[in-house]
Amino acid sequence: MDARAGLDLPQRVFTWFYRRLGRWYPAAFISFELQSSWLITLGTLGLFAFYYDAPKDDFLLMLAIALALTGATIAIALYRCIGYLKPVSAWIASDRQDPALATKAWGTAIGMPLELIRRDMKLPIFGVAVPGSLIAPFVLDLSPWAFFPILGGSLVSVGYSGILHYFAVEGGMRPIVVDINRVLPPRLSTGQKAIPLRFKLMAALPMINVITGLTAAALSEGSGGGGAALGIDVLIATAVALAISLELSVLLARSILRPINDLGHGIDAVRRGDFDHAAPVTTADELGELSAAFNQMVAGLAERERIREAFGTYLDKEVAEYILSEQFAPEGFEVEVSLLFCDVRDFTGFASDADAKEVVAALNRLFETVVPVIGRHGGHVDKFVGDGLLAVFGAPEPFRDHADRAVGAGVEIVQCVNHGEGELLEVGVGINSGPVVAGSIGGGGRLNFSVIGDAVNVAARVESATRQLDEEVLITVTTRDELSETIEVKPCGPQLLRGKEEPVELFAPVVQTVEQSLPAESVPAAE
């Protein structure tokens, strides 16, 4: 059988009872778990029987007293624990739709092991160990000095009991915690106090060896060794545990925690965006396999990041973020937008007199100026069409003032390109507003987020009219009607555009007015 399956057997048992008992599971589990205190008390009294040769009736009386004290502390601890676990029981019994209740239940279940040690560990000390050690010399007719070795042995048992309770409660709460995690968002931090793994490793092994050494010494001592023998055995077992077991515990802790620390450094590096970091695989055990799996995951994240960067390079940033978001509707949606078509004037003559590298370099210099202007006004480049481009204002992010933004961007483009410094090509800009369909267009595994509709074609035709009217920026009457009062335009008369049966009224923005009314920040449309 797989070793991991054997290790998971108790967990499967806990999960089975959790599914059967439901809201009663926390109280039932803690009630059952605390019963182990009876066995620890019996074992401790049995251990003492090897050291003290007392009449049977006296030992039975002492056993009855110890069990009575144990029962009282169990009752108190059980009452306190059930009260502490009320948020967990309430969540299990609820419809599990309240995130606040789930968060509180998660924190309670996670914190239960430490809470049991921090709050209730004094009960067996002052409720059983101390009074039992005070009573034992009188009941067993021993020297009053026997109090000290009996208390030392009792405290060893209490320490062992605390470790046992901690790990048992941690395992018993796990099915509930796993269930709560299914309804909560992934946690980015625990936010809970717990005993560090280092301390768990360094406390458990020495304590186990103290118990083992003390038991072995008692069995080899025979009956009647007395308090001196018990005290010496406790001291020897503790000294051996600290000298040998503690060293082994430190080595074990380092063996486990070093790979975990390496993984922690790797996670921090990935969080900072460093996908070249690799966790060193220093062992061939489960932790080594975990480190190797982490490196595989980071390699996948690095590949995904490269794809994302390429995605953002070949798509407008806002469009890329929209496609990757939950709001993305690939089937398309209808939206009112303003469209800006920018085209180079006399590009054919320029291209015929220049070589290919000069043409590409000139276009890249042009678009390096134009594209940031469009972005600053809240638009995005829908597509590059040879020596021109189509920009959209109002999709995928809607804006109430999409017309103002498009006109502001058009005026700034011609100011930067046609009248700015540098050897840039000359452009004309046409702007139109109207309804379009925005969505993923394509097929055969190739898609492009774009807008389609008659409003797109009209924008291109308006740009062509800039040459005939000797204007650098022209807008349609529909765009003029969408403009705010702060932008002034002058009429250019009706023009017959290719593909349109009726003339379209065109306007040219007044440059000074538009420059003063450029949008300072995004004003999203009300949804």
C-alpha cells in the first residue's frame, strides 16, 4: 500500500465522521479527543507503580482521586472548547453563503489547536498534576519530599499530553477547514497565530524520548525504586533527550525547513515578477519533488507571462485587459462610439521614392507619435490599415464623452504630426460617431477584437474628404451633435461621400477651443 495512503487513513476517518455528523461533528470530535486524557492518567499512575511499593488499596484510592481530577478538568475543557467552536458549528449548519461567517469559522477552526494549548493547558497542570502530587504522599504513605519527583513525572506526562492534543485537534479540524476553503476566495495570508513548524519538530521528538526513556527505566528498575529513583530517572531521561534528541530534532528541522525556506524565497521572487528564479532541488524525498514541481510551475508562469507580454504588444493594453477579464463577451455587443480614422497624405508618392526600410521606419515613427495620443484620450487602436489606423473611443470601456475625446485626439494628432518638430509624414483625420457591434471577429483559430458597422466606413470616407476641403480634421454631424458645448466647430457644408446616397454634413473643429477642452481624466459612462 502507498505510504501516503496510510498517512491519509486517519484523515479519511475524520472526513467520514464529519460528513455523517454535520454540525455536531466539532463537539463530538473534541469530546472524543479529550478522552485520551484518561489513558494518559492511567499510564502515568501505572508508571509510578514501578517506583513506589504501596498497598494495592492505596494505589486504587490514588487512582480514583487522579481519575476524578482528570474527569473534572475534561469537563471544564470540554465546556470551554464547545463554546469556542460555536462559529464552526453555526457555519456547518448554515446555507454557507455568508462570507463573514465562513471567515470567522475558518479562523476558529485553524486557531483551535493553539487555543487548546494556550487556554486550557493549565487545567491538567493545576487541576491534576499539582494537586495529585500533593495528595499522593499522604495517600501512599510516602515522604513529603516525594511530591517533587511525582510532580516532575506528572509534568512530563502533561507535556506529552499537550503535544498529542495539538496534533490530534489539528487533524480533526482539517476536514472542516478544507470545506470552508471551498466557499472562500483563495487566501493570500493566514492571519492566524500558530506554533511554528520548527518548534513542533524540536518539541515533539525530545518529549517522546523523555517518555520512552522514563518508561524503559521504570521497566528495568523493577518495583520499589522509590522517589529517588523516579527523580533520577526523570532527570536522566530529560538530560539524554536534551543532549541527543534535541540535536536530532534540530537536524530534522533543518532538513525539512531548508527546502521549505527555499520554496518561500522562490514564491517571493515570483510575487515580485521574477520568473527566472528556480528553487534548488537538494533532496530526493517529497520535499525535493515539491521543489521540482514548483520549478515546473514557474516555467509555465514564465511562458504565460511571455505570451501575455506579446499579447499586450500586438493588442492595445486596454483591449488585452478586457479580453482577459470576466466582462469579456466574445459573442459581441452593440455600443455607441466615436471612430477616428487617420491616414497619411500622398503616401504612394513617398513610398515610390523610398526603399522598404525607410518606409517602415517612417511609419513606425509616425505611429509612435499617434498611438500615445490616442491612449491619452482614452481611445484604443482598433487596427492598422497600411499607412493609416482606426481608433475607437467608447469600447470596450464606455465613455459618455467619447465624441469629445475623439475630436481632442484628432486635433492633437495633427498638431503633433503636421505642425510639430521632426520629419514626420502629413496626416488627415476623419471622425464619425454612431452605433457599432464590438466583438471577436475571425475564424480558423484567428480572432481579432474589432468593431464593425456603417459608422466605421463613414469615418474612413470623412478622412478622404479632408483632402478635398483642405482641412486636417473633419467630423460628421452625428459627432457634432455628441460634442459638449466647450468644443466649437465650423461648418464645411454637405459632402457626398462614397457609398452614401445622401450628402453628409461635415464640420471642422476650431483648434484653440479643442485644445482647452481636452479631457483630463477618464469619465466612464454609467452602466
